Amino acid sequence: MGKIILITGAGSGIGHDAAFALAARGHQLLATTLNEEQAQALRQECSARGVSMEVCKLDITDANDRALIAGRDIDVLVNNAALGESGSLAEVDMNRVRRLFEVNVFSTLALTQVALRRMIARQRGSVVFISSIAGRVPLPFVMPYSMTKFALSAAAAGLRAEMDQLGKGIAVCVVEPGAIHTGFNQSMTASKYTWMGPDSYFHAQREKIRAEEDRTFHFLEAKSTDSVVAAIVKACEAKRPRLRYVAPWIQGVGVRLARIFGV
């Protein structure tokens, strides 16, 4: 029997591909996007592909938008919406960091609380947090983003323990994608170059840093979202999902080795 699944950030990338994959498996999708322009584009794509999916705008930072789901019977909430930001912690504007935490952590948790009220009352439901491998290993110049994902992965583990203690049948898990070629990583790492000017501590190293990032993405990035989408599908469909899903698996192994050897 299909589930009612709400996924945020479905306008592009992993969220977009996961929404179509879940719909193809017979689930009832509520696919949400940051703005109405993205929502309209997604509706048109659904029509062209013959896919049945409810699409609406849900800016997770907007309390009025979050309130729209308060009365919905949602079986699975997939918290996918996120922003990316890069730069050295020694000099990044704190307003950029605050904005990241507002979207990736605070608003994600606020939406989760709204969904949980109905889930707890019905004594069933699942919450899936889309975090990142970057939330397990500190990465220079990506830490504004990585810190939010460290926090999100920790929140998922803690909320899972709380829901287990509550005993209301609510499952919580986290999916940690590795480097996936969706354009998100490139946009995130490029963001620092808009403000890292002549006064930056690292101005003289800009081109070296940029070249290292390009090489890293070329070597590491998976060329499709298939592995991550498969992990999201497993997490959504499992009666009792495990705490953590990492995809692609080879990148997860690399993270474990890096932590073992202190890299």
C-alpha cells in the first residue's frame, strides 16, 4: 500500500528525482518547492511525463507555509530542502552562516515539529532528514554548510531516541548523500568567490583552492542521483528504517577510513 509522502526542495536535484521515483512506486506525493515558479515548472513536468503528484510551494522558512501541512495526514516527511554556502570560518560573514542555520537546521526542525503533531496523534509516521557526508568529516572552506549538516545528523539521532522513548510508533532516520553531480556543490563552493576579495586571508590562494575543488569534484562526484534516491526510497518504505543511510556506499567507506586515520 502506498504512503503519503511530503518532500521538500523537490524543484531540483535529489529532491526532484526522489519525488518522481517514489511516485513511480505508487506513493502519493506532496512535492513542495521554494517558490511558485519552481512549483509551476514541476507541475508541467508531471503533466508531460504523465505522473500524478500534488505540487505546491512551501518555503520552510515561512511559518505560514509550514502551517499549511498542520492538518495533513502525512506518513513520511522527507526534509530535503537546504542551502549551500562556503568560505573560511575565519572570515565568512556571520549573516551568511545564520541564514544557513535558519534554513538547514531551524526551519527544518520547525517543519518537523508541525508534521510530528499529527503523526504522534495518529501513532504512526516517519521523518527522513537528508543530511550529507559533509556532516561527518570537517572540510576546509565548506564548513558553513558542513556545520549545519553535522547539526542535522545529530538532531536526527537524538529525535529518533526521543521518539523511541515516547513509544508512539514514529521512526526517524537520516540519509547522508556523498558528492553527487547536481550542480549544488559547484554553486556552494563558488559562493565564497563573490565576497572573498583582496582583503581575504586567502585571496592569494583563490585559484589554487578553486583548482583543487574542481579536481575533487571531477574525481569524486557520482554522475547520477540513483544511489541516493534508492537510499531515500528504502528509508521511506521501511517499516523500521535504520538510523543512517549513506550513498554512494563507496564514499561512505572513504569517510570511515578518513576518520579512522585522522585525515
